[in-house]
Amino acid sequence: MPDVLAEEQLHLDRARAELDRMRRHTLSLTPDGGDPLADEALAWMLEQRAASLVDDPSTTLFFGRTDHDSGERFHIGRRHVTDDAGDPVVVDWRADVSRAFYRASRAEREGVVVRRRFGVERGRLTAYEDEHLLAAVAPEEDGHASAILAREIERPRSGPMRDIVATIQPEQDVLVRADVATTVCVQGAPGTGKTAVGLHRAAWLLYAHRDRLTRQGVLVVGPNHAFLSHIAAVLPALGEVQVEQSTVEDLVTRAAEGRKAVAVRAEDTAEVATLKGDARIAEVVRRAVWSAVAAPRDVLPDGAVVVTRGTRRWRVPGYLVEDLLAELGSRGIRYEAARNLLPQRLAHSVLQLLEAAGDSPDDAVQDAVARSAEVKRAAKALMPPQEPAKVLWRLLSDPEFLAASSDGVLDDAERALLRWDRPPRTAGAARWTAADAVVLDEIADQLQRTPSRAHVVLDEAQDLSALQLRAVGRRCSTGAATVLGDIAQGTTPWSARSWEEVLGHLGKPGGTVEVLDRGFRVPSAVIDYAAKLLPRIAPDLSTPTSVREDPGRLDVVASADPVADAVAVVVRLAAAEGSVGLVVAAPALEEAAAALTAAGVGFARLDRPEADAPQRVALAPASLVKGLEFDRVVVVEPAAIVAAEPDERTGLRRLYVVLTRAVTALTVLHAEPLPAELA
């Protein structure tokens, strides 16, 4: 009998050699686009192609195989590899033929006779497992979990997040391959793989719709830089190196076409930040922007536009100018677009006067009139240019302007909350907050349309305010979105109450909401403990279940000195394989850091990611662990984590997030009483 594993290893070695040949061939090509600009673009494309073909010797090029009724056999892997004749050696996991690897079952084989999975260690095949879909099995064995699959899911993880192409489950694959025009919203409990689904969906879309998505761009939006660092390696590992990743704050503060960068130098109270993120503010700033349109009688002599042509003067009366302004304002276009149209509209009115006098003007005459000094001067007076910072500065410093812009939208108490107590003298002297930056982005879009991407993946969407969601929605106004999150993990005062609300603010009310509640990463001991909080924090959600055979470990320990005892636990856990996360309330960070240093433990502080090299031990404030995972988690003083938030509901939701970061074991140390739900 042939050595199956040896034969498969030979196929893997061949695949690596072919991938290297493909990369060397790409590097050997000379860009020749016909002109220097085209040459530069082609050279960049070849460089990106070569980068996507870099092999990672620590992993394998394929992880599975399907044998079909037709006699065909496909090795399924992270990227497409061909021989020099163009025949496939490895089939990309995103190809249509690969779908059967993830979804085939005895009930619906999709033409598959045998599904083979491979065990891998350090880039070498160590085991294989065949599932014969035609074979009769005992009822208790039908659907029995693959041991290789279980080991891969439960494998200790160190460092950044990895791809899950070898372990994608059928319900996840359905979401990954959803139609490009469909906005998909995934309500996912901890450990269900919702973040991985979003990233793999981006990779699948780039494969299936390469031209359009590469041209318009794909954007991944995460809650913070620690999270983005955690997921940064996933898409490059799948061969996708052109996807932009950003936080919402970065999106709204960096410079863009037609606007300046915003420096965040101040902080709002939770009450003020909540109000500034309210959807009603969009109407307030819309009114503020369009209030700049002047009445003709206020800025023009006799309210009319007068144009000289030769020896004659042509007069567009004020009532016609008012009608033009009203028509532009009613079209739903941006303010700057209306400003650009106004000279042409005024010029067209002059042409009508010329025609009525027996002249026969053409388009050249209209363009000349539109460019005339008289029309340009009148248009500027009627619709003056505006800057987002000056509009918001006036709103927050001028009580009468704010009252006029928010009449019937905000009440007096809300207007008082928004106004500056001591207004800066100019917009340039303003100390903007993070919430102000989002309002400025809203104003900028009222002035000039924000460019849209082909697709946006938005993670932890439940934490965004209505105006933040609108800011993200603008970036995919002509495309679709993949929206990821968990209502139970909403940890901001303005967190969403429903996904329908989120999709509405994003501008995607027709999006489909799908639920993932089978946990693959968080063990049952951990998820069952954390789920005791759900009746308080998200009573409408079902309780998630862990499908892992290993229940994991949970230790809840009363301690007179939780920080010191936590460090002792970390020292013990760090001796085993995998990552360790020590999570504390923000006020305890320095004490915990000093204790780790005194114990001789090397660690990374996630609140200072730029200052630390990657470490197996991470120290994190509770506010920064959302979206992250560690093999073993040590949580210090749950009551302090709850108390650090603006209200108890938000605090309990923050604690729920913290408790569900563990993949293998969770240790909770406390001196203060635990929340009643956990006591």
C-alpha cells in the first residue's frame, strides 16, 4: 500500500516549487505600457503580484483535498498554484470548485466522494483524515467532528490573528460567498468567527470581482489600532496586499480631497459625545450649511444679476434668481456641486433673454457668460465658499446660529450642552474632540460628496454612534458592506440597540442580518460563565453555545491582593505554549506593569503598541481587548472594570467582552464582590 502521507508531501513540495517559479516569472517581466505613466502603473501591479506570491514556509499551501464522482481531484489551498502548462496544482479556496470542500455533506455531496483534511506542523504534513461521503455510518457517527479540524480550531495562538481557511464552517462559508451587491450584517457571539468571516469575505470578493474591487478599493474598519494590528496579517496571508485598514477616527481626521486634517486635542463628556453622535445632528449641520445661501436682495443691487454683452446689459430679476437657488437646494446635491452649477444656471437665464431678443446664442456663449466676472461675482455672493471647521465653529460658538439651525430638532437643554462655554476666537484656534471630528466629516460631506469604495468591512459596528455609522456608510455609498458585531458587546453610551438601526444609519436598510451563535474558539466553561450576564445586558439575544469538545478551564479566585496574585498566575501560564492576556481596569495598569516587570516577565502593553515588540504575554486595559483573543486570560477585579464605565449596563457589557477573550482557560481574581450575576 503506498505511503499516502509521503505522496501528499511530494505534492506539497511540487506546489512550493511551482509557486516559486510563478513568482520568479513575475519578477522577470519588464513593464511595457507604451508610456512612462503606464509603465509605472504596470510596474506597481507586477510588484503587488510578486508580493502575493511569497511563500510562507511555516504553513502549508494546501490543507484539504476533494475527490469527485467525475474522477477529478482538487487540492484546496490558500492561493491558486499552476504548473508551467497552466494546469492547477493547488486550487484557491475561493474558487467555485472549492466550495464543496466546506459545504459537502452526506445529505448533499455536491459531487464529492471523499473529503481529505491534512494535519500540518511547521509547514510539513503530519497527518491526514478521509471522510467518505458515500459510506454508510452509524447514526451516532454521522456528522462526527473531524479530529484534525478540532485540533486546528483549538491550536494555541501566539501573535497576530491567522486566517481560518482550513476550518471555515458551512454557515460561515455561506456568508463569505454572499453576493457582491448584498450587505451582510453578522450578529456573532464571542468565538463564532465573525471577524474572520468578514476578512475572508473581503478576500473572496477580491478574488471573484477583482477588477471592480481593486479599482474602487476595499476598506476594513476596526475599533482601534490594537485590533487592526491583531488582524493585519490575515489578508496578506491570503494573497491580498492592497486592502486598506483604518479606525473610524482615522477615517474622519486625516486629510482628504477638498478638506484638511483634523487634530483631536480635547475630550467631551460622555453626555456631550453622545449628543454629538446623534442622528439628529446630521439635520442640524445640513441646515447650517445651506443657510449660507443668501437672499438675492441682501447681496445684489436690486436683487438682480446684471450681465454686460457688448453694448447691452441683460438683467436676471431677483425672483428668477430665487427660483434658481430654490431649485438647486431641492435637488439633494452637495453644496459645492450646487455652487458649481449656479453660474451655468444664471448664464442659461441670460441666454433665454438673448433668445427672446432675437439672438441665436450657442453653448460657447453660455460658457462665456458663466465665466464672466459679473456672473462669478454674483454666484460667489449668493453661495459663498465654506469650510467644515468654520461651519462647526459658528454652530458651537454662536447661540443664535445654533438655535436657527436646530429649531424643532434639539431642545434648549441640548443646545446648551453643545455650546462652548468659552468659544475660541477663530475656527483655527478650536480644540476639536473625537466627536467633533465626526461632525466635521458630516459637514464635509454636505459640502462635497465623500468618495465611495466598492466594499467596506466594518467590525464592532455595535459600538458606533449614528454619525459614525453615517461616516462609514458614505465610504460605501455605491458599494456594499459586511457589518460585524455583537449587540451584547456594545460598550459605548451610544451603542446600538438593534442591527436594523445600524443598517439604517449606514444607508443599507435592505441589508440581511445573519446570526452566528456556535462558538468555535471560546470553550464552554468560559462562554457559559460569561453568558450569565446576558439577561441583564442583552435580554433579546439567544445564549451562545460552544461546539468544542474541550470544555476549557475556569478559575474564579478571591484574593486579598488580586494584582500580585494575577502576576503569579501569569508567570505560571507563560511557561506553557500559547499567548497570555492580563486584563485590568485602566487605573490598575501601572501597578500591573510594575508587578510584571518586578517578576521578570517580558510583556507588551496594548495601550502602547508602538513601544513594545511582540510578546507572548500582553497587558491590556479592559477598554482595548475587544476583538482580540488569547489562549489564557487572567482578569483582575471585575467590579473595577464595571465601575470604570459611565453606567452599570455599559460596565457589564465591557466585562462580558473581557471574560470572552480566552481560548483555553480563564482565571478571574477579585477582592471586591463580583457582580450579582456572577456571584
